Amino acid sequence: MAKLNKDVLYLISKELQDNKKTLNSCLLVNKTWSEIFIPTLWKNPWKDLVRENEILLFDIIISHLSNDSRDNLIQYFNFLKSSYQKPLFDYISFCKHLNLIVIERIINTIIDKKYGSPIVESVILNLFIKENRKFTHLYIPNRFDHQIHLIPDAKCCFLELQFLCCHTTIDDNILNGLTEICKSIKELELFIGWSNNKYGIVKLIENQKELYDIRLNYYYSSNNESFFKILITSLIKFSNNIKYFTSKSLSIPFFQVFGAVEITAKSLTSLIENTSGNLIEIKIGDTAYNGFFNKRIIQAIYLNCPNLRYLKLFVENNNLLEFEKLLINCQYLNGLFILFDNQKIIDNQDNSHNDLFNILIKSSPTNLFKFKLWFTSNIKSDSLKLFFDNWKGKYPMLLQLSLRDYNDNYHLAGIYKAKGIIKRYDNEAYYEDFEWIKKKV
């Protein structure tokens, strides 16, 4: 019975792994519960970590230090002089996510970087990277200069790495070292700099065997054009496996068109065209590819992504007919996040927002009922009323509007919620891109 109880508790801990508040309350029951739930809590201790708790987490981490390590640091740093009780559990051994970005930030808030934070960082790295640690996720900060692959037990720790988040500007020696160790990365998130991007990341990508999730965050400039092209060419080699693709500009305000947009638009469409129909999630709505390039991206999606389930996309009003083809061809769509520039519509007294709603009513696949609609200016209640009236008889929608529209249309949405046309109405700003029920923590 005791074994059965532990098995049940383990299953419960798996179900609750995203609910830290409930998990923490489970620790108070008894020692058995603590032994079951602590590994789940410490799998990713950095997730949803609020700033006021960062020092507390760091205190727990350094409590794992050996006496020799503490003695070596005490002479330099006052914060280590307070007494520490050895932890009841080896919490770090449960950690599967090694977030060096958060660790660096915490250390830099405690210590002046130029006076010794590299020393502390080195000690902490050696505390995490040990023979009995197995990490599945690794997050590396910008300007990171610790050659972690040279730490004796690094190969054992990162051999089963599945997720890597890093900047393409970090030292090639680090990238080359990770390339030798990591061959099973499935998810890759890259932050591409203005310049000085290192080509070692290309070799690392080409060394992977199971890559299926690509996230590109980039500061576009003419200095990284050649790097961007080579990177996309490298990713195309894996295009048959790619199921999730995200592209996000970090430097361009929404709806601002930049001069060399052709470079990235061509690269992105080329990548989409080579995915052999396997993409099920695309997020490229943060950059406004206008006119011809917006049309080309929409065409690339509806011609090459028949299995698409979730899409975030900027749509120009003059490309609505192409967008309708996308709805017709992508019959598995379940969630849609549209960013629509209706400022021109309002200025010209155009009715293209009604055209958008009519297309959604007429051509949405049967399973598509989750919508996020982001407009640059408020839309009239009459337009929304038309949308809701004509949605009658379809699956009740989960609808989120941008902040500027939310309050004005709250009462109207309530009326149609009572009629069963809307199941839930909310503000998209409080959710992740493809979340309609669970809010951001």
C-alpha cells in the first residue's frame, strides 16, 4: 500500500508541476510527501521566479557548497560570512534546467561584476556541473565567457540536453565545445545580435539529429545579413523535422517597416517552403512584413503547411484574399492570433475589418474557434456584433482582443456569452501567444 501511495503521489506531482503554489503546500504534509514533491519543484526552480525570491533561492544554492569552497570565497564576499545549515536534500541534483541567465543576474545584484562575480560564477558552475547531474535544458546569457565544456563532468551533464537557449554572439570556443557534447537538441532558441555573430552556432545546429523547434529572436541590421542567410540555409537542412517555428524581431516596433525586410522575408519563406508539411505551429507576427512580402509569407504557409494547428501572423488588409486561402488550405487550424493594421481602414473609412470578420465566418475550418485579434485602433461595436451574429451555430469561440479594444467591447461580449456564441472573452495581453484559458503567472 505504501508503494502504491508513493506511485499515486508521484502522478499527482506530475499533474501539478506547473502549479508551484499547490506544490509548495504539499511539502507541509509530511516527509514522504516532501520526498515526492521536492524533485518536481526543483526540476526548474527558475520558472516564474519573482525578483524578491531570487536571493532566497541563491542562499539555498550556496548552502550546497563544500566548506573548502565557502572558505575560499568568504575572504572576498561578506554575504557568505553568515552561517549556513546544510540542506536536508541535494536539491541541485533534481534540477533539469540550468538557467545561467538567472544565475548571472542574481550574482550581479549581490556583487560588483568587476570585483569578483566571475569567481563566484565559476564556483556555482562547478557546483551544478557534476557527475550526478543530468540537464535537459540550458540557458546561456549574452557575453558568457565560461568554457563550461572544459569542466570535467560537462559531457555527462549535457549529453542528454534537449533544449538550448543562447546568443549567437558568444565565444566560438564555447559553441564548439557544446557541439562536441550535445547531439540530441530538439528545441533551439537563438538571440541574434546586431553584429559579431559567431558561425560556431551553424556547426552546432548541423550536429543535431532531432531538432524540431526553432525560435529566432533577432536585432536586424545590415551587419548580420550574411550570417542570417547562412543560418537559415543551415536550418533548411532540418526543415523536414521542424514542427514549431517562431521568428521575432527585438528591434523593430510593431507595424514599423524596415528597409532590408526582403532579406529576412526571403529567408523565412524559404524555410517554410522546405518543411515538407510538418509545421504545426508558426509565430511570425511580431514583424510587419508589408505588401509583397506579407503576401509571400501567407502563400508559403498555405501552400506548405496543411497540418498547421496554431498560427500567429500579421495580415495586411490588401492580402485578405490570400489569408482566406490560408484558412481554406489549413483545415487543422485550432488557434489563430491575427495582428491587423486597421489604422488605414479608419483613416480611409474602409470596411476591411468587416471583410476580415466575414472571411473568418465563411472560411474558418471546423476546429478553429480560438481567436486573438490585435488591432492598431479600436473597431466599432457594430463590426463585432456582425461577427458574433454570424458565428451562431458554430463552436463557441474563445476570444481575446488587444488591450485598446477590451473594455469598450466587454459588455457586448457578455451579451453573446449569454447566448452561447462566446465561451470566454479576455485580454490577449495577459496570456501567452497560444493560451486562451491559462493566464501568465
